[in-house]
Amino acid sequence: MKAWVEAGGALLLIADHMPFPGGAEPLATAFGFEFDNGFAQKTGGGPEFFQRGDGSLSEHAITRGIDRVQSFTGSSFVAPPQAEPLMTLKGGWSVALPDVAWEFNAQTPRHDGDGLLRGAALGVGKGRVVVMGEAAMFTAQVAGPRKRKMGFNAPTAPQNKAFLLNVLHWLSGQG
């Protein structure tokens, strides 16, 4: 895969919350990314906004015309130095690393998530890679018994569609 990207290919690697980062680890590592195989969430809960105003949404061709995007629970990662951050965890984040997905207790290991990434872009040879630590922001969902609107359906995430379109344009060399 890496040789294909270096030769001009494009890769969108999305590893949502646990257990997905563990499964994506070999591919992510080949490009220098290191995922936490867990859950990165706002400390105390609440919506996960990434916005220009607080610096959590970085300046990049992918974020051109975008002021704010929203994610809906995912993972975090560290990128190689040559990668360009798109979405940075800022303002109180925690990473929980349970043994079993969605099973949390007082003994669940946790660490500070501030400064880790939820999205990054990387040029690799003639190709491009975008790594994201959250999938729901790129979907249109109605989740759970309360039918919570997520992704493109969320009224609080009107720019998520444009963000995804910008990701695809950048990966194709058009952005």
C-alpha cells in the first residue's frame, strides 16, 4: 500500500474508536501514524467541535471555507512530523483505553488527550494520505433509541459535508 501511495495513490484511512485503531495499526504505522486504541472524548462529555476560533481546526486546503466541524466519539493519534494537522484535540480531552470496547470502570486506563490529533494530511512521495480518528462525522445516522442525529444529519454539523468533499478533492489532487 505504501509503495502505491508513494507512486501517486491516495489513501483515506479512518480508524474510529476502539477496536478499529487496533485493526488499522499496521497500515497507519507504515505511514508514521500511531493510534491510541481507545476512545478520545471531551472531558465531562459534550459536543466535539473543531473550529478555527480556538485553533482546533487548522489552516489547510482541506479546511478552506470551513469554520467548524463536529465529530461524534472516536480515537486519537500522533502523526509524523511532516504531517499537517487538520483537527487537534484542545480544551479538555481524555483518552480511555478499556480492555473491551464500551466497557469503562474506575480501573480503565486513561490519559490526557489535549494536543493529540483527530485528523491529519500527509504528502507521501507523489501521493497523499488523510488520516481520521472518527467515522460518524462522514455519515448520515440516526442513532440509538432516542434517534440522535449524527454526522451529516446533525443540525450542529452543517459543514461536515463540505469538509468531506474537501478531503476527497485534496486526495485527488484537485484541492
